[in-house]
Amino acid sequence: MMLSKDQQHVHIPIEAKSWAVEGGWKRLDDLCNGIFDCPHTTPEITISGPYVVRSQDIRTGVFILPEAGHVSNETYRERIARAEPRFGDLLYSREGTYFGIAAEVPPGINVCLGQRMVLIRPEPQQLNSKFLRYWLNSPVMARHIEGFRDGSVAERLNMPVIRGLPVPVFSRDVQAAIAIVLSALDDKIALNQDMNLTLEAMARAMFKDWFVDFGPTRAKLESRHPYLAADIWSHFPDRFDAKGMPQGWSNSMLGAHIIITKGKSYRSEELQPSKTALVTLKSFERGGGYRRDGLKGYVGSYKAEQVVNEREIVVAQTDVTQAAEVIGRPARVIADRRYETLVASLDVAVVRPHEATYLGQEFLHGLMRTDSFTQHTFAHSTGTTVLHLSKQALPSFEFVLPPLELIKAFEEATSTLTDRVIRNVHENDNLISLRELLLPKLMSGEMGVKDAEKLVGRAA
């Protein structure tokens, strides 16, 4: 016999049982006007049109619009038949790598649910949507839902579990105050993330202009004014050779300049909480880029060369997407304070400059983010279900080798940008830790809002 909602038990997280919650605890569906599952079909992605949200699009707890896909108006209408997402609703991932994450629906957009997504519509008189987002994304809830996940291949939460998620009940004023305090930290985190995107774009633009488009040489050939410092400008030739390269530059193969160290496969019993962590495929963002929360602690043996240090480059050796979204892309490693050592797993390889070359990490990183490199690695991938990067994919890549002086100038300029990126990442780590610390303290009554505001003010 099916129990009524009044008869169904609220499973309070173990670590929250001692909290002095003013209104007690309720099930999520008792505080919402609806919780809607997605259509269980894969929508066809288009170049333009209304947005479609997938689990990877909200992996940060924010709907990442620039990376989201689009669908046709017809597909959009079909997928909003149950409920049309609107500002004030939450998007919730129920399956896959990024399961159990909530993000707010941004104002002023049309968006439908992709696969693995759920729409949560809080009852506004009872539940502040920002407060609910912080609660659902909190470490307390992350640990809580681990006990309710299902699925042998892909981790997932069933709809009855989602509807029954526990929510602490506070007055709307208290909810709003908590949301405002934590939003101040999120604003600073977002600012740092935007700054890092800008810094990375600057480095990529510089590499493309100097070493792909040969902008300074073209400018000299056309008698245009210098746009770089005189000492850098002087190292660019003023003409092209018969092959279309700047005069005096040469073609080279990447294999002559790098050492590739493959990671290792570890037994399941070695994958345990530890101060050593594996850099795996989950450490890569969609399209490349290092996702630090993809690390997994383990206990096991490894070779010294498999240890990955800060700023070093790792490259994915496999890709389950079949769209070359990760395979062959470089990801710069940034140290994680949770672990003492990072080690490459079987699915990745560490790429380091050979001691006999004058290429540095910054130049290699720029080179491996060019369109020609991406096309090359995709062409050197094999497999039907899972793509695998061939052994010769990296060594066989041909590129134009500039003189030492220009590589040194590029390394010096972009190292400064990278330093700033790393500082921002570490600052965000501290801000995220503070946010994760404050939420349970505010909800348990251990700390008041005024005290939390002071801490946030000093940090942000």
C-alpha cells in the first residue's frame, strides 16, 4: 500500500540530526508546487533557438549559458509540455557524473530540460529558491544523497528520492538572509572565474597572433606600425619564405620536444580516501580544462614520473563522448589542498618538455589548444564506443617552430597570466570552503547571520 505524504518519513541527514531547526524538517515535495522529470528522449541539438539544459551545463551550481546547447522551437514546445522552466525554478541533475547539483533558471530565457534533468518549482511563500539551491548543493546534502544513489553504470537519483529530499524549515526572512550572505561569496567566486576566462583568452589570442597567424610578420610586410614592445618586435622577420612561414622559422615534430608519461590503472580496492589522488577523465571539463573536483583518492604504488605537479599538462587518452570533446586536449594541473600528491590515472598522460628542447609549458599549452592540434588528435583517434588516442598522435603533430627569443618572450608574458589564474583558483577554493563551512553553522544556529556577514566581508 502506498503511503500518503503525511505518513512518509523525512530522512534527516545524520550530521544534521542535532541541529536546532526552528521549523523542523519537511520533504522537498511538501514545500514545492511541483517536481517534474524530464522527457526520456534525447533532444536534437541545433545552432540556435531556445536553450536545453544538460547535467554538464550546471556542474558548477550555475547554469553555464555559453556552453549550453539549443533546440528548435518545435522541440522546445514538446519538452515543456509537463512544465515550462521559469525564473524562480531550480534545475536539478539526477544522473551521471554531475548528479545531485541544483542551479537557478536565469531570468529572461527560454530553456527546456535535457535528459537526466529535473525541474523543481518551490512554493514561493514557503521556500526561497536561492536558499534551496545552497541547501541542495551543500556538502551535507552531497554526503546524504550518496546513500540513495542507484545505478551500476551511471549514478542516479530516482524521482521518489528527489521528492523526499529533506529540507530544514526556516522563516522566509531567515532563508533570505542566509541566501544573501552566501551570495556575496558566490559573486566573488564568479568574478574570479570570469577573470580567469579572460586571462586564458588573452593567452590563446597571443599564441594565435604570434605563432599561427604570424601577425607581427604580416604587419611588418604591410609596413604597419609595431604593436608589441620593441625588443619583441625585432625578433619577428619582415617576410615569409616559399612555404608561407616567417623567414628563418622551420617545421618541427612535437615528438622531438616532449616526454609523454602514461598513467596507471589501479585496482578497485586501492580507490579509497587518501592524501594521494588520481587525475582521471573526470578531472577534465567538457571540451578540456582541469576539473579539480573530479579527483578521487586512492592508496597504491606509482612511479615518480607519474606524479603530476602544478602547472604541468595532462592529456586525455580516451573519450567516451565520441565527439572529441576531451580527447587530446591539454589540461593545466593546479594543486589541490585536499591532497598531498596527484598521480596520473590510466586514462591520461602527462606531457612535459624534453630537457633538450627550449619549449616551455606555456608554449606547449598554447600549441595544444590550437584548432590544428584538435583536428590532428581527432584524426588520430580510434574506437567505436570509446575513442582512444593513438600512440603516435602527439609525437606526429607538426608545427612551426619559432626562435628561442620569441618563445622566451611568450613564456614570460603568459606565465604572469597563469600565475594570476592559479591565485584566483586558490582564492576560490578558500571562498568555497568558507561557504561550505557557513551553511551548516547558519542552519544549525551555531552562528548568527551578523557574524557570518563579518566573515564574508573580510573574505570577499
